[in-house]
Amino acid sequence: MPRPFCAARVSRRDAVSKTEYWVHDLDPFLFRFTETFGIRYYGLAYALGFLFGIWCLHLFCKHGKATLTAEQQSLTITAMMIGVLLGGRIGYMVFYALDEMLRRPWVIFQVWKGGMASHGGFIGVIAACWWAAKKLNLSFLQLGDLLCPLVPPGILLGRVANFINGELWGKVTQVPWAVVFPQSVAPGTPLEQIAPRHPSQLYEAGLEGALLLAYSQWRLWKTDVLASPGKLAGEFLAIYAAVRIFGEQFREPDAPLIMAISRGSFYSLFLLIAGAFLIYRARKI
């Protein structure tokens, strides 16, 4: 996962007592086999997200929202999994660590060191959807509409895992629910000198995960949105972009800014444009 490039050091005037705010001390491992190897919550989040996708697509087909055979469902989910993993990893290297990748290309394979980008994951899923639609002779937009409701649980669980890992923390704040992240400063810094921060990972879990999950499932089950191919996909992309840009206002930038905004906000603008185009196109059909 991206690590903030500008973790703020704070003065004693801004320091807080460790008793005022909760100090993050969660273990990123569910089980440890060695000091550095075990079952991580982040990996478990991906696994559970994929399992939800398999189950949910099966329900869509069982209740007539789609007519995919068991083999077609398997191919689609497999393509989606590969798209998420490859897109997320390559996207991280291109969007957040391009200089390092150009200097040392082999680092792209060092996945145990972390580094996944949600926008890269989106690109990977779109590419996987296109490939699966072509392979199965299906409509790309109709298949995309079906896949959108499968995505939010993975985002939700991934953001919760980011919080457990103590990474991608928020900006300095003094709101009552702020969290002290020892990882946000140099090792050895006394706790009383570490400023509390927004738990922005949990904000994003609620906005990008829970909110989009509820909305996309409601639209698919309770409305006739599937009658307009591409409309649900457009709404999904537009809403994700909007809530991501909003959530970025509470998050410490994790790479140099682009046009005075965070990279998360900048890349989301393209999703917003794509979503608006799909919605417009669906209304014209």
C-alpha cells in the first residue's frame, strides 16, 4: 500500500497525551507463523471480497438478473480476480512509484512489501470485463452492470484492513474520535509527541464500501436499471469518484500532489468523467 510521503512531525505545542486518544496498536496478522510471515488481514480482505463476488453473481443468475451458466460465472469471476490483482499492483507502480519501477523494474514482483492502487484495480476490472464479454459473446456494458455490485465489499474490507495495518492514515486533527498512529512519525518518537489523525481509512470504508454496496444492490434488485445498459456502471463510477474525492480531504497525501490536489482525487476525476458519459449514453439509448 502507498506510504505517505510527508508524514507530519509535530511540535510539543501540538502534542497530545497518549491517554487522550486511542493509540493504534493493532497487529496486521491474523495468524503469525514467523515474525514476518503469516495470514494478514489485508490478504484475507481480498479473499473474502472474491468469495462475496462468487456468491453474489450466483444469486443474480439464480434470481433471473443474469443468464450466465456456471462455467460462464467461473470464467467471469476468475477474470475479475486477475484484473483486480494485476491492475491494482501495476496501477500502484505506475501511479505512485513510477520512478522506483523505472530504476528497479523487478520491484513490481515484490508484492510482499505491499502496494496496491484502487484506481489500478478499477482499470484491471474494466479490462477483465471487456475480455470476458468478448470471450463469452456478451454485451460489455451489460456485464459491467452486473459486476459493479460485486466490487464494494472488497473495497470495504480492504479499507478496514488498511486501518488494521495502520497505513494510509488521515490528516492531523483533534476530533474526539481521532487516532494516534505511531507509524506516522519516525520510529522512536515519544507517543506524547505524536499528533492524532483522522481514521480516514474507516471513512473510506463507509463511503467507498458500505454506501456503494447498499446503493448498487438496491439499484440492481429494486429498480429496472439493467434495462439501460451501462447506466448502473456509470452511476457506480460517478458515485465512487465523488465519495473518493470527498474522503481525500481527510487523508494525508501519500504521494506528491498533482495540480495541487492529491493523486487519489486527480485520478478519480477520470472515473467521474467516465461515469457521467455512461449515464448520458444510457439515457440516449
